[in-house]
Amino acid sequence: MKTNAARLLDKLGIRYDLREYAVDLNDLSAPAVAAKIGMPAEQVFKTLLCKLHDGEHVFAVVPGDGELDLKKLAAAAGAKKAELASLKEVEPLTGYVRGGVTVMGAKKPFRAFADDTLELFDTVSVSAGQRGLQLLLAAADYLRASEAVVADLTKAPSA
């Protein structure tokens, strides 16, 4: 099934693979998705909708095994502070439900910031815009399609 994100990639002439997986509503985590599609969690990127101090919404794209550092996101976005958007804001603003959020093809074009670890991989996986469907594509192509700014966005792992 073609999603808005897949249609955008088609329009841009970007090659990708769609990978389906069984959805478990009790565990929508990126590591669970990674295990189901047979990829390491650090290569499966999750997309989070965040809100800056001035009310602007932005996307943060971080590795599935990482945790978003809101201070780093704020700095990358030139904002005083950032917070996760409330779950009730996500679908009306993006058109996507939790577990299916992607930068590409969202209802409104929000600025996007991708963790710099994305550039370490030839291929990355992101949501295709619906639960149970992932897009696999070249990291450079993802950055081109999403127009994401690359920055250090994750917290250092705790010892």
C-alpha cells in the first residue's frame, strides 16, 4: 500500500523498500519494530513531534535505541527550550498516529532535525506513515526528502 511518504519519495525519484510488520499496540517502541523488520535498533529511526518555546512545532528524528535530548534539540532549532508535543496534538497536526509518524508527507511542513548518527548508515528505516509499515532507504536520500537538519540530538547513554 502506498502512503503519502512513499508517494513523495516516488515523486522525488528516490528508491526505497517497504517493509511490513505485525503491530503490537502494547509495544510501539522502535526496538520492537527493529526486531520485527530484522534491523538493529540504532538503524531504525523514530520521529517525534516536539514544540519549541515560541509554539513552533518541529520533528526530531532519533535512533530507535536513543533518547531525545530536548536541550540539544532546542539549541539546534535556535530556541530557548523544547518539549515533546502532547499525544493529542500529534494526529491533528501531522495526520499520523503514534507509531506511524514520519516527516515526509505530513499534513503541514514542519522543520525537521535528524540525529547525526543517521549519517553513519548506508540504509535507515523510518515509519512509512502508518503503523505496521516501514520505509528503508539510503540515509542521504532520507535527508534530501525530509529536508532535515543534521545535529547531535541524543542523550549520552547512562553508564
